[in-house]
Amino acid sequence: MRPTGLYVPLITPFDERGAVAVDVLTALAHEVLAAGAAGLVALGTTGEPHALDDAEQRRVVDAVAAVCRERRAGLLVGAHTIDALRALAERPEVTAALCLVPPFLRPGEEAVLAHLARLAEASPLPLVVYHVPYRTGQQLSAGVLHRLAGLPGVVGIKHAVGGIDADTVAFLADVPPGCAVLGGEDAYISPLLALGGHGGILASAHVATADYAALIAAWQAEDVARARPLGHRLATLSAALFAEPNPSVIKAVLHARGRIPTPAVRPPLLPATPAATARALRCVDELTGVPA
């Protein structure tokens, strides 16, 4: 099954003692699904998996999986090794694994294809490949993206290249029919959808979830008159929410609105500054007309 529509990569909320606030995470998961998200992502970058120990990671996936099972929603889980992928076989709620292009080494396009083909062959679940070259250091051309999208077992590409470039346009002109392209660059989701994207994995959609879901639906319905102005407004909100390293500002906004107990992030991240938080809150209020 191709994952399409809006997926929200959930934050990991922390309580006053610094522990994972599992009940709050469960409530957030229910909230965004009720507001129109098609699915959730657990242990994506927004969830700070680098700062969670193994037991905390299991608690996060347990909580999110339970909500997705109850609501029959899609669930992507971050997993980047064969062992991690095989462990997901025990979780029937998981739709697909979100698997990063190998970071830092810059092994080259053919090596990336070979690596992901091996993972897809070994995985009990389909893969959504996360292409984010400004984090991984590995560029992929439109031709290689097309080949990657056609690999058996690959059902999606999370496309986050920092904007819309020539390779984005060329790739979206000829996406294999079994693969969904999900925008992962929140401020550019509207133009990506206009070019033929199938949805988005959008951290910004913790806030104004219904509006991001409506944007995707409008482009899918080719309702340009509705989609274009909404896309411009949401781009402004996304820029404010990503003004400092993700998910610091998003957590600050959620805390300010009483949806999580603290705005805490774990090292090496720092909490959002008051100025960035205030700007984001103003954007939320301007978009929705009421506090989010």
C-alpha cells in the first residue's frame, strides 16, 4: 500500500522529570488523526530518536502503534538497519519503515541503490526512503530517484532536498506507479503537491493539522483556487516553526498552548528562544484566527 496524504512525524514529549510523557504522546497522536492526518511517524527525526534509549524507543512505538491500531491509521517507523527492520515484523500496525539514505559517507548513487535494495529485500515491511541530502551529504539525481522508486519493496520517497530543484521537477514528471512521493520540506509542500506529490510527512502539522490535510486534499482534487492561497499561508507558518532546529519551536508552541507539559528537548538541541516562539505563535493565530 502506498502511503499517501498527510503523515505527522510525532515529537516525543517530556514531562517535568525529563521522562517520556507517554500519555501525552498518545493524546497528541489521537488529536492529529482526528484532525485529518492519514497516518503517523514514530522515531522520525522530529521525535529525537538519537536521544532516546532502547526502552524509551519501544515505549514510543508501543504508544503510537496502539493509537494507529485503534484508528486504523497508517504508521511509519524509523528503521535504518536490517536488524531494526526485522524487529518491526512483530508489529502488525506498522505500514512501512522510514529508511534514511546512508548519511555522512557519501558512498555514491550506485552504492545507495545497492544498499537500499539489500534493505528492501531483507525487510519484512515495505520501505519509505528518506532523501534529505543536506543532512546526509548524498545527492541523488532524478534518474537515480526514479530507479530507487522502482525497487521492489519501496513504496515511497520522503523528498526533502531543501526546496524545489530541477531534479525534483524531472522526478515528479515520471514517478513509478507503485511509489508515493511525500514532501518532507514543510515550507515547500504546496509546490511539491502541485507538481504531482502524493502527500507529506510534515512536522508543522502538529499545529493547524486540519489546514495541512486540507491543502493536500485540495491539490489532489486539482482545486487550485483553494490550494494556492492556503499553501502560501502554511508556508509562512512552516518557516516560523522551523526558524530554529526542529522540533524546538514546535515543542515551544505546543507547550504554550497547553498540549504538552514542557517544551524540553534533549541535547544536543536547545529549547527555542522566546523570540522564535513568539513569532510562531503569531503565525498560528493569524492562520487560524484562534490559538492553536
